[in-house]
Amino acid sequence: MNDPTVPAFDLLVTGATVVDGTGREGFRADVGVRDGYVIAVGELDRPGAARERYEAEGLVLAPGFVELHSHGAPDALREAESSLRQGVTTEILNPDGFGTEGAPWADIMGTPDITRTLAFAAEPPGIAINIGAYVGLGAVWAAGNGLADRRPDAEAVERMRKLVARALELGAWGVSAGLYYPPSSYGTTDEVVDVVSAARPWRVPFSNHVRNEGPAVREATEESLRIAERAGLVPVIAHMKAMGPANWGATADTVRAVAQARERGLRAAGEVYPYLSSRTGLAVLVPPAYRSGGDAAMLARFADPAVRPEVAAGIAGVLRDRVADARDVHLESTGGTLGQYCVDHATGAGEAVMRLLSEDPEAMAVYDFGHEADLERILRQPFVAVASDGGACLEERTHPRHYGTQPRVLARYVRDRHLLSLPQAVRRMTGLPASVLGMPDRGVIVPGAAADLVLFDPAEIRDLATFQEPRRYARGVRSVLVNGAFALRDGELTGAAAGRVLRRPSYAVSDPDTGTAAGGLLTVTGSFPGGTCEVEVRSTDGDGRAGGAGGAGGRLSVRTPEGRAFTSGSPGLVRTGGDWASVTGVGSYGDGGAVPFHLVVRTADPWHDGRPSVAWAPAGAPVAGGPLDGTVLVTVRE
């Protein structure tokens, strides 16, 4: 039974303006946390209510930021200071089709190599933030078809499909691709569809660095949308941009392409970082044909006197597509620009790049590529999430996005330029990326959600990292909780290692268009193997108070396979997506104890031969559910 002498909460955050991640206006409320979850939102401050009270007057309380696109370094994840000082609590690794390799991952992940299968064999020994991962198509392609430019036969396609499926079985959050990068760049559209369609039953995101971000960015964006549509996946255009002065303004077409895809029913999304410069390998300047077979084969072509002039000319052509001139390529190895290197060594850009890559095939560079009007056009779109293309980092010489992405958006594009409202910007960093991934219990502040929380000063928050001094931590993030534990408190790291490896459950649904507006309705009556459920919940007016600040009202009851009765009269949030819905909230088994839960219903589940299904996931207990015999009604009101 619930003991009235025991505080209801481990922690009570009082006096903050809650911006809950749904896009709704902020509201003043207290937030009660227990056992790593948000238990209640509202007027909660009374004597003895919590073991600990945190006064947050003047601060914004938002969900911890969800980083869709992280190249986080394994050694940096242990403290994750660069991420925490931006408010990031979850990072999704393996973007752009890459896998994660090398000895450090053996320590972090408990397995010697997750490049191929994403085999999270054990919980990490200690990380400060949550991590998940995509399965990278480039890593899959290398494992299943090699590094050379060759057509995959039926056996190779089947090998790659099995690798994709295995990774999703192990909890990957989607399929990432970098069709700009070898070896997957050698695949045709049809071949890519053949491989990634193995992910269809999971309905996951297909996050793609498109084949061309310069003169063919329109066509490359449309190809990415077609691949996802044909494969039955959710397309996400990674780090949307138009690269090179000749292509500035092309974002009008790429944004229109995504919007038109959405109009015809494709649940498409994008992501963007708030900088006009990118960071990637110097080898991207080498045309793909000369990179076939990997670094050794590329360097052998450089050494061939008959081929070297062709490569130099090809590099010069790629350079023209990406930047205005060689002075816009900043070399990390020298600290100067490619243009200056050419002057110092009395050589052309093509020859210079080959010399630099011969010294280090993994050499990195920063490319000044963009125009502010393109960035602002992309950032305004409600289907575009903020994602750094950076991640947890310790490096001194790198891109400032590793240290400043989210605060830069909140300072430059909310407070200074008023391009976005604060709730809009927070949603692009929280609720939207969580919905893209299919996370039912993160990215929002509602009862039943995981207590990943960030407190920041809206007047002070700002990025300080620059290209000259990238390792400068952002200012204005006061405190960060990860799974209910302070990882950053009053500006100081606590040393807590409360981060988790997050694995995507098979019942999750990726849907960037998840509806939380008033009028969304979920009605379920029926039985599942060993249990029953009755649900009638509705999105309310979103005033920040109804249903415990989540904008949901109604009732839910479940009888578990063990015969226990569970009820909830105040669900925190209902999401409706047309052919699916979810409820996140807090309920009780009848003993008065508050139990967080989420429930996901699908009207036609591919795992159950197209029948309706239900998955009920109470905190601290196994997931129950399966095919549903009964009635399901999902209504969306946008």
C-alpha cells in the first residue's frame, strides 16, 4: 500500500516555466520526479512532498535534448560534458551510414565490435547520457559487398538484408545511410531499396546524407524520399543544406520536395545544424570512382602517373561544387586553409589534396559552404529537427557544433532573431526527434515520461564555441537530469553515470507527424494474449494543465497476464498517428503506488499479419501485449 508518510517524489522542481516538448506554450508548474520518471506536473509544492526540492525560479524546464545525429566519441561519453552543457541527454550514434569501430567501444558497449550488428551485449560500465544507434548502411554494404564499386548479386543483397534485420532485432533506432560516401554510394537506387526494405516491418527512420548536396541536391533529395517510400520507411533528410554558391537558394526546391511528399502521405522529416560550415574528411573531394576499394586503392591511383592528372582534375571539379574556392577549406592538420597550402607549395588544389591525403587518408577539414537564407528557410519548417552532426567530444580542433548547437539555436534564432518561438525550438530538439525515432517516453515532460530534463536561463543561454576556438562550452544551461539523476547541477558536473543504452522496441512507431493537438482520440476495447485492455483517452486543449500538463484526459484499464488490474485516470499524453496511437502516463495496480507506463496501439500490425495490436509497457515490468481481439478507433485532429 502507498505509505502517506513517504514523500511522493524523490525530487520536486519548483517555480520553472515548463516548455514540455510538444510545441505548446510554456506554463508555470512544478514537476515531481521519482525512480527516474516524471510522476506529476502541476501545483505540487507542499511540505513533505519530496525528499529534495530544487528551486528553478526564472529558468525554463524542458525535456532533455534528443540528438538525432551524433558522431560522439566513445571516450567523451563517459562524462559527456560537451553534450550536457548544451542540454543533450540522448545521442543516436552511427549516422551517415557509418558503423562504430575500435577498441574503445569494447569498454563502452561490452562487445568488441558493433560495426556490423550493433550487438549491445551489455550495459556500459558508466556513461553520463543515454545512447542508441542506427544500423549504418555503409558499414552493412562493406560487410556484405566489400569496398569496391561492384554490383551486389542476390547473395550479397541477402547478406546485407540480414545484417539490417539483425541490427533492428538488437534495438537499432533506424537505418542511416550516407549515399555520398563509398561504398554505399556505389549502390543504385533499386539496390539500396532492396537492402533497406528489410527494415519495413519495424517502420523505422531512413536517415540519409543524400548523394549530392551541391548541384544535384534537388534530385538527391527526391531520391532519398523515393527510397524510403518504396522501402516502407520514414525518410529523414540528414543535415539539409545547399552546398556551394552556385547552388544557394536550392533549399526552396528541397523543402518543397519534402513538403510535397508529406502531402501525399509520406511521413517525411529532415534535420539541420545551425552553421554554414561543415566538417568531414578531406577525401570527400576525391570523386568516388577513384576511392573504390578503400584507402589503399585510392593511394595507389594517386601514385600512378597516368591517373594522377585525372584525379587532380576530378578533385578540382568537386571543390567547385562544394565551396567558392580553396580558401574556404580549413585543414585541421595544418591549421590553415587549402588555399594557403596551395600558395605555400606552389601547386593546384587537386595536387594539394592528394599530397595531404597521402600523408593521412583520414585527414579532416571544415568547409565554408552555405548561405544564411537557406539555413533559415530549413529551420523554419515544422518537420525539421535540430541535430548537430557532432556529438560528445573532447577534441580541441573540431567543428564548434560539438559544443554549441542547441544553445546556438536558442540564442541566435529564438532570442536574437525571433525566427522561432521558444516552444517551437524546444520541440525541434525534443518531441520531434523523439517522434522521428519512435520513443514513446522521451522528448516530453508529462507524467510517465523518463526524467531526462534540462534547466536553462533563456536570457543567458548562448553558444561560445567558434571555428577558431571550438572547445568552448556553452553558457546558460544550469542543470541537467538524466533518468532522474543530476548529471549537471548548478553548472557543475556531478559525476553521475545514469545514462543508458536505449534499444528500440519492435512495437515502436516512427512518425514525425504524431498528433498531440486537441481532439485526438484513442478508443480500445479488447483482449490480448493473457490480458485485456480498455482505453478511452483524448487530447485536450493543451493549456498545460489538463491531464497533468500533458494535454490528455480519459481513462485506461489493463488486466495483466498475471491477473493484476491496472488503471489510470489521468494519462499524461496521447499521441495519435492515424494507423497507430500511444498513451504515456502514470497509473496504479490499486495499492496507491504511482507506476509510469506507456501503451502503443497499431490498427494493422505487420508483426501480427496486419491485425490490430497492443503493447503495454509499465515501468519495471516486462512488456505485455500482442494481437488484439476487439475494437480500435484512432482519430487525429491536427
